[in-house]
Amino acid sequence: MATKPGLLVLSILYFGLLFGIAYYADKRRELGKSLINNPTIYALSLGVYCTAWTFYGSVGRAANLGLTFLPIYLGPTLMVLLWGTVVRKIIHICKLYSITSAADFISSRYGKSPGLGGLVAIIAVVGILPYISLQLKAISFTFEIVRPVEELFTYSTTITHFTQDATFYITIILILFAILFGVRRLDVSERHEGLVAVIAFESIAKLVAFISVGLFVVYGMYDGFGDLFGQASKIQKLQSLWSLEKEGVYSEWLFLLLLSMLSILFLPRQFQVAVIENVNETHLNRAIWLFPLYMLLINIFVLPIALAGRLHFPNMMVDADTFVLTLPLAAGQKPIAWLVFIGGLSAATSMIVVSSVALSNMICNSLVMPILIRLPIVRIYEEATLNTTLLRVRRGSVAVVLLISYIYFRLVSDHASLVSTGLVSFLAVAQFAPSLLGGLYWKNGTKAGAWTGLLVGFGIWGYTQLFSQLIQAGFFPQSILTEGLFGIHLLRPMQLFGLDSMSPISQATFWSLLLNTICYIAVSLMTRQDAIERSQANLFVDATRYSDTQRTGLWRGTANTEELRGLLQRFLGEEHTKHALNVYAGQNNLNLSSGLPADSSLVQYTEKLLSGAIGSVSARIMVASVVKEEPLKMEEVMDILDATQQAISYSQELEEKSEQLQKLTRELQEMDALKDEFISVIAHELRTPLTSIRAFSEILYDNLEIKVSKREQFLSLIIKESERLTRFINQVLDFEKLQSGKIQWHMEELQIKDVIEDSISSISQLARDKLIQLHFDPTNIDAAVYGDYDQLMQVMINLLSNAVKFCPKQSGEIWVQVRKMQDHVEVRVKDNGLGISPEEEELVFEKFRQVQKATQDGNPTGTGLGLPICKRIIEHHQGQIGIAPGSENGAIFYFTLLPAEHRHKNNVIMKLQANH
């Protein structure tokens, strides 16, 4: 079995592989062949979310609390669905203004406040240190566990001296890796291609390892899922693990979902890989479905492994967090155990490296640089000296973060589970939500509001979470947990303000986020923004509407091109500066000669370049040191923004006009196509009867001795075809008259049943020819209407003819019904024919439109003008015509008319109003 030195050698070999992958990716980048410019690589890099907590802690939580491990992974899955809007906007802003971290984002949004950025950086560092220590703890216990089987039940993570601790040496290796591939250059806005490639590889490694041990447990130790769950169901204590009937489980799920949804946005490592390392915004499209799929796959075997551990190690003789390792070890499967060791190492190291790089950027740009650049010595630094100093600060930050995390692991982390420690960090970064999301969509959020909300939320987090861990570790009296600080019962850290019906993490989440949000909103409403705050608020909230050139109008002052060049060289180096300024000059067709004054656009460009190296706050301070800036009054800022808004509005109006023209063009093209189809149908409908008439006429002309019966038959057909031609011509002429308003109306009082009976008589022969039954009972119908008899006849004949056309031969039936309402008379024509789909209901009353299944052979007949004519006629009678619901399996047409008495009342009222 493996010994600690053997595992250390295996770890070093694995790290050697990671170094090789990172080196290869960086070399590809230098050749202009980016390895990470791939949506799949981007989606896999998001798998850094799945740390040792996922690999070990989820099984431990499932073994103790059942399905409550799921919200930690359902939350990110739900949040990813919003990435198309939220994260896309954040990425756009970060790229536009060279923002390099969440601290830089928040400080830049609220007037580029150095203090606010520093506060966010402190919250991030203090909040993430326990999380990094959690990963070190996971590495530590894997070294202790992978040992002979007989020692599984007696392992301990107690270490006498750090020089004997393999985790310490792993920490040193991780420091070197992070520095080599995460803090090699000064410009942190440049992507770390080697680092991202390693993260994507490790995402695959930990997924393969976890699925492998899951398959072994389910199908190697047991006979499939059914066997495993069947054995577990026989034990009463295990049945509750897949039940949601526990007290308070729903509130627990709610708050864990909220925490995990926010953490996928605001954890420094997630912000780094999702936003800063993003190559192309379109890569989000694949991440939206591939990342949830990854989360599903890595969680499939969590509960089965937890159940197997409870079954194999009764009475919890082994720490549930270690089941992933101890189960294959207990079964004598050393290769699987080593694979799990590598998977757990991947899960821990990817998180540690990315988090340390992200935190080092925050520490340097938001804590150290705002102080350092105010020192007089910085102004006389040579280029090489200044570059070296900044790189040392970043690299030193990586080392300090990891070493402090190691110390925290040795002193505190051993007293808490992996999951509980991870949730502490989740809640810490969740405090960014009100100020960051509020600043992203609410222009009235102020710097004072963000300050207050963050301080209150961070204070509650520190008291309820960090303070509680320190108490449990023995640094403070245990009585504080039960009696409260200073003996005040309401100040118990795990039941703050008497909220004891929730778990400690749920009540801490409730109070911290509630009071954080309330303070942010309330203080923002009570305070005013200064000019820079207002301008930044507009630029962030309307980020997709403002271009990089439009923001230059918010600066006024004088500057010298050579001074700006010198400033850039001190931080970026001569070669990088020369290239950047040449690109700018080429894009703007400028000659950046020595001594020429710089315009606002060049000043903003310089500040953007510096932001990528030292953060937006420090960049603004450094630019201000070499330019003479004239402060803008609030009224001037608003005038500039209003002018920009007017330009944007004008642009939007042009876009709308363009869209309208495109719409009209499409409509004209559609009408042209309909016209062509109409001409084609008309030509077909005219040719058919004309051909019949000519053929029968020629037969009669050439055969004078033809029998009388045949002659009568042919003449009858000629008459019918002539009538058919007449109907077509009349329809076209009627429609033209209705369109031009030339039709003569003969309005009178009449009985609607008379119109219906005459119409039925007119089409009765058509119905008899197809053996279709017509149902109409005129008995007891007394519905007088005011209308044009001939035009209403045309409506009825058209509806009845259509019904005959659509009904099946021999089994067709048509029903005509009349209903007299209080303010109108309704006529319905129903058939058992082919029906009309909901999609076609809106089209049948448009001119030239025909139902595509108009006849049973699928070939539409007619002009497509009959129903539009009916609609015009009924609308002239102040009625309505339409298709009733349920027409899919047989059309139901209806139209309404005004009762005669109602018409008389209207005439009287109109005359009285005219006389008055």
C-alpha cells in the first residue's frame, strides 16, 4: 500500500503533468493559436466550482443529512440559465473598462472609490481563506487515509510539526505553480491561458475519478442501484436520507439555493474564469447547457456512495467525508483509490491556484496599489524597478494567502466539516450581491449605500460564521454559543436575534443579506451621488448602449502625449507601450509626436491600459498625477449624458425606422407572392370552366345527330361552368367595389331566417350532389335585423358553399343556428368537415389567403376573396364575423348583426343629439 513519500512522489508527477499542460498552452498562445479560445474549454473551466467539497464533502453531507447536498449544485444550474443576460453584461463591462476583479468592478461602479475596492478585497480575502484551508484539509486527510486497510479506523490528521506534513510541501508546489502560470505578467487583464487549460483538464480528471469510484461502488460492491437502495431501505436510519419530510428542510433548501446561486457569480475563482478569462462572449451559449450537464454527472453517485459508506461502516466508524477513498481501500482496490486520490487532488488544487491568483490581484490592485502610488517614492521609480515591485507584491500575495490558509487549516479547520467551512465562504462573497447586482441595473445606488450594506453584511457574517468557528476551535469561551456575547441571549452567534428555528447557516444568510440589502437601498435613497458616481452609474447600467468613445465626453482637461507615454512605460514597459500607442494611432489616424497635447480619448485609452495592470482605481489616480483635469459639475455631467442619450435615442429611432422599412419590405414581398399565387389560382379556375365549355360546345357542334338526353346533359354542364365563371368574376368585381366604396347598399328591416332559407335553397343542389345533409329549423325564429338582403345572402351562400366544399361526401352534415341576444343576433354555420387549425384562423379572412387543406386532396380552390368580402359586408352592418373555438375538427363560422329595434334606438339617439 502507498506510503506518504510514495503519495508525495505521485503528487509531484501529477503536478509535473499540469506544468506541462500549462507550458504547452502558453506556447500555443505565443504562436497565436489559442488553446482556450474554445467554448468547450470555457465550459469545462467553470468546473473549478467543484472542489474538494464536491469530491469529498458532498458525500459526507449526504451521509449525514441526505438530499440537502443537492441545493449547492441546483443553485448554479439555475443561475447559469441567467448568464445570457447577467454574466454577458458583466463580461462586456469588464472588457470595455479593463476591470480585473469583483473588487475592481464594484469600486469602479461607485465612482472608482479606493476605499470601497479595499473593503471588497478584504471581504474576499477573509471569506475565502477558510475555503482554501478546506482544500488543504482535504489534501491532508487523503495522505493520512491512503494506508493499510487495518489502519482505516484509526487514522488521524494530527501533525506534530509542519516539516512532517506532506500538505505543507503541496502548498509550496501550489505557490510556485500559481506564480509561474498566474502571476507571470503585470497586466492581469491578459488571459492566463496555461492556467485555464489546466483547470479544464482537472475538471475532466476529477469527473472521471468520481464516476469511476461511483461505478465501482454501485456495480462492484453492490449489484446495481436497486440492490444498493434496497439494502439501505431495510435500515430505518438510512431511509430518511432520501426523504424531504424533515423539519425545516424547505427553508434550508431555499437559503442553500440562494447561497449557491450567488456564489457561482461572486466567488473570486468563478469571477476569474467566467469573466476575466472569457475569450468570447458567445462561449456562454455552450456553457449554459454544458456546465449544468457537468454538474449532473458529477453528482449522480453522491447519494449511492454515501449509502454504501453507511452500510459498509456502521455506526459511522469512519468520517463520512472520506467515504470516496475508504470504500475502495476497504475493498482492496488500490488502483481506484489512487485514481480517487488524483481526482481529489485535482479538485483541491484547481480551486487553490485560481483563488490565490484572483485574491493576489485584489490585494495588489485594491489594497496595496492605492496606498503605494500615493507614496512619493513611486513617482521616482524607474520602469524596471516599478515593474519588479508590483510583480513582487502580486507574487508575495499568492504566497501569503496560501501560507495563511495553511495556518488556518492547522489551527481551525480541523474542527469543522468540509461543507460547513465551504458555506462560510459562500456566505462571505454573497455579501457582494446587493451592491454589484444593484449597481448593474439600478442607477441610483450610491457609494455610501454600497459601503453601508457591505459593512453590515460582512459584520453579521463575521460574527455568526467566522467567530463561531474560532469559538469551536477554542480561541473564545464556548459559553458564547449557548448564552450569547456578554450574556445577551439575542446575541448567540448561531441563533442571532432569537432566530432558532433555522440552521446556523440559514439564519446567518437571512440576517446578513436582508440587512445588507436594506442598508444599501435605504442609504442610497438618502444620499446623493457626485459627478463621477453619476457618470459611472450611467456607463455601467447602460453599458450595452454606451461605446468606449462616448464615455470620453465625461472628461475635461489638458494632458501631454509624452507624459502619458512615460506613465505607461513605467507600468507596462517600453515595448508594450509602443505597440499599444501605435495601435491607437493607426485606429484614429493620428501622429502621436512628442510634445503634442493629448485629447480626452487618448487619456481614457491610457487609463484603460493602466487599469489592466494596476486596477481602475489606481489607474485613475496615476493618470490624474500627469494631467490637469478640470472637475465637471453635476449639471455639466448631466448635460453631456443627456446629449449622449439624445444621440443614442436618435440612433435607436433610425434603427426602428430601418426595422419598419424591413418589415414593410417583407410585407410587400409577401403580398407580391400572394398576388402571384392569386393570379395562378384565377388562371386555373378560369381555364378549367372555359376548357369544359369549349369541349362540350365542340362536341355539340361536330355531332348534330347526338341524342337529346346527351345534348341536354352537355348543355347543363355548359350552363354550370358558365355560372361558375360568373361567380368568379362577380367576386372579383364585388371585392373591388367594396375596396373603393362604390357598392350600392339597400338597407331595410328584414327577417334573418328568410335570408338563410333562400341561401339554403340556392346551394341545396350542391349539397345533394355530395349527399350532404343540411339542418336548419326556422320554427320559432323571430329575429328582425337591419341590413342589405342581397349582401347578407352573399355572406350566407359563401359560408354554406365553403361548408359543402369542406365536408366529406355522403357523410357530410351542415348545421345553421340563429341565436337572438340582448344587443345582437348571431348566426352560426357549423360543419363536420376538415376544420381549421388555430394557426390558420387569423389568415382565412385575409385577401388571397386560402386554407391549405381546402379540399380533401389538399389543393385549394377559389379566389381567396370570399371570406374577405364577407368580412367587409358584416363590418358595414356594424357586426362581427369570426371562427368559434373548437373548429379544429369541423369549422364553426359565426357572424353577428344588430337587431332592427336596436337600430331604431340608435337612429333616435342620433337625431336627438343632432337637434340638441
